[in-house]
Amino acid sequence: MSKQTAALHAPADFGLAIQQARLDRGMSQQQLATQLAVPQSTISEIEAGKSTIYLRRLLSLARATGIEFTATWGGDDAPRG
């Protein structure tokens, strides 16, 4: 499995990165939700790029301060579900 990297500039970017990392680990949305003690619908909304006030504020803070978010996942060390 190759390592993947993505720049995160918008809620949809975060959602896609989470979805791809989850799939690379062979996890279902329900498995991830159970592990995090949240409803499966929360994982679905995040992966769909639904924006929240917290994420919008975080992205605004990042833009104002010049911070760039990236996500890296995959590789041989990733556990499989």
C-alpha cells in the first residue's frame, strides 16, 4: 500500500482524507464510529464534507496565521480492520 498525502483547505478535503484513510485501513463507517464512540451518522457527515462551526473557525485561523494542514495515510504500517 502506498502512502497518500492531501492538502486540507476545506471541510470536503478533511472529509475525503478521513474517508480514504478509513478505507485504506479496511474499516467501515460503523467500525470507526464505534471506536470513537460517536454515531455512524457523524462519520458520514464528516466524510461528506459537512462544515461545522469548529471546522470553519479552524480553517479561518489557519488562513489568518499561514498554517497549512495536510493529511498523510497509508503505507505498510497501517493496521487492517
